[in-house]
Amino acid sequence: MKIAIATPVMIPVPPLKYGGIEQIVYELALGLSERGHALTVFCCGGSTIAGANIERAATSPYPTQGREKENRAWEIAQFETVLKRQSEFDIIHFNYEPIVFRGARRGKQVNLFNFLKKPAACTFHNITTIPEHIAYYRSMPSLYSHTMIFVSENQRSYVPFFPNSRVIYNAIPLERFPVEEHKENYLFFLGRITPTKGILEAIAVAKKTNIQLVIAAKIDPVDQTFYESQVEPLIDGALIRYIGEAGFSEKIEYLKKARCLLFPVLWEEPFGLVMLEAMACGTPVVAFRRGSVSEIVQNGVNGYIVDTVDEMADAVYACASISPRLCRETVESRFTIKHMVDEYENTFKKIAKTGAK
């Protein structure tokens, strides 16, 4: 097949550090290209994805992260470029929610998705709980002829009216995540410093247990004030340590030795790739019962699902009885790159064969 994959222009493919969507796109494109499919990856300038059967098509001059005022214009430019080239492909895979395709043509508001003549699939990577978005999707039956892909059942549950939908879980390259049997006595928080990721709750757990918390996280400009006013005053360099945004090697070193990963999300997290990364290293996850957590965490097997800070603190101690090898096996059985690529390949073949949008 000739497949177009369009991905957000904010972060390069593959990402240098933080970038869940971009990492998934990278692994998927490599996997499909190794199976003989011809891939064109529409991405931002500065991306380095390359390989046999892969064309890299830069649709912005640079990553737009930190240039949010420019981002929307480059998104629209990417969509228009894909539309102009759509005749080259058997299927087009967008890593955007279809509401992002709203734009103007000849002074009228349209959804650019309606100008697609080739079959397309959209993978939702973000939350589906926003009422305005749900109402928009209900009002746009023209979207229903395309295939919508979700990364968890929980994410799909908020928009069940799409007739052509399926769940394909994200995955990680297991060979890059070594198992560590011997743990050290610290808690780990990995991701972004933002209220919905539960950083304050993670700090509260560290204080309740008196176990050091190591925080490896990026701070987006929109969260800088939150960090400076509410998080930074709690960082003492001893019980609460902030090491900044970690590169891959540094992240692995902390992940594999941690007593557990804290995942106290306060929103309907669509997936949560860091949970897989921790488990692959043999590190259990203690998470709040939100979003995809119950689809990934198995109580007493690879971690614990809890509802409060107090329960999370109790679960931290219980993690000592969880087998690192069993944590790893739960990822090997369900979340490998091969399994993810199989699912996407089968979906794309079915769509391309029928010719249905």
C-alpha cells in the first residue's frame, strides 16, 4: 500500500525527548515500511525519520512548540498539502482529531475532511470529553464514512456514535526497556508538570510515605506560572527532587530502579505511554482510576488502581510484593510494536480494499 501519515507539527518525528504521538508515529511508520508499504510522513521541519520506503515531507520549517501562534497556520498548511497530494495514496492516516480540520475556504467555515476523496483514518490521541467537540461530531455526519481509531476503550466511550471505529492500543519497543529486578527506595513521576497530571498529588504521596519522589518532567509555557507558584516551593532537593525533562537514557535509569511509578492523573487520560514504559522495566504503576488506567493496570499484578492520595500511599508499600518479571510480561502480551503494527496494517488493508472513506 501507499500510505500517507500526517502528524502534528509541534514536535519532531521521532521526538528528542517528550512526545508520545510522535513516538507512536515513528514506530508505526518504521514497522509498516519494513513490511514493504510505501510511507510518506507529513511532519514538521527538523524531523529525522528515515528509512527504506519512507519519504519525509516537512510541512513546517521547524517544530512549532513554543510558537503556538504559528501552529494553527502550519496545521492548515499541512492539511492542504495532503489534500493536494491525496491521489498518490491508497489511504491517509491522520494523527489528529477531526475537529482540528475546521477551517475557512472562500470565506466559509468548512471541515477540510470533507474534501478527501481517498479513504482516511483518524487516530484520536487526546481527550474526547469536551462537550463542544462531542456536539460538533454529532452535527457532522459527513465524518461518519471515515474510520476513527481510538487508543483506549475509555477514550472511545465518550463518542460512541461514530459507526466506523476501533481501538488500537499504543505500544513501545520492548528491546529498549531493560528489566531491573533490584529496586531502589524512591518514587518516580514522569511526564509533564501540569495540574491534570497530578503532580501535587504525587508530592503529597511522597510526604505521606516519607519516600523520596524523583520528578522527570517538562514544563510547557502555559504551565510555567503553575509550576512557579505551586510546585517549585515544594521542591527541596531531598524528599522532592526535580531533575527537569529527562532524555531517553536518563529516563530509563530512573524508571527501571524506581520502587514504583506514580500516575495520579486527574483527567480522562487517553492512554498513558509512561505506564507501559515503567512496566516494561519491571516497575509497577500506582495510578488513579481515570481514563485508560483500568485497561492497562492489573491490581496486584503490575501495579494498583486507587482513588485517593491515602490509597496511593498505601499501595506504594504493597508494590514490594509485585514481580518485576510479571510486570514485563503484561506488556509483552498486549503492547508490543508488532501487535500495534499488525492492527494498523489490517485496518488500513480493509479500508483500502473496500475503497470506502
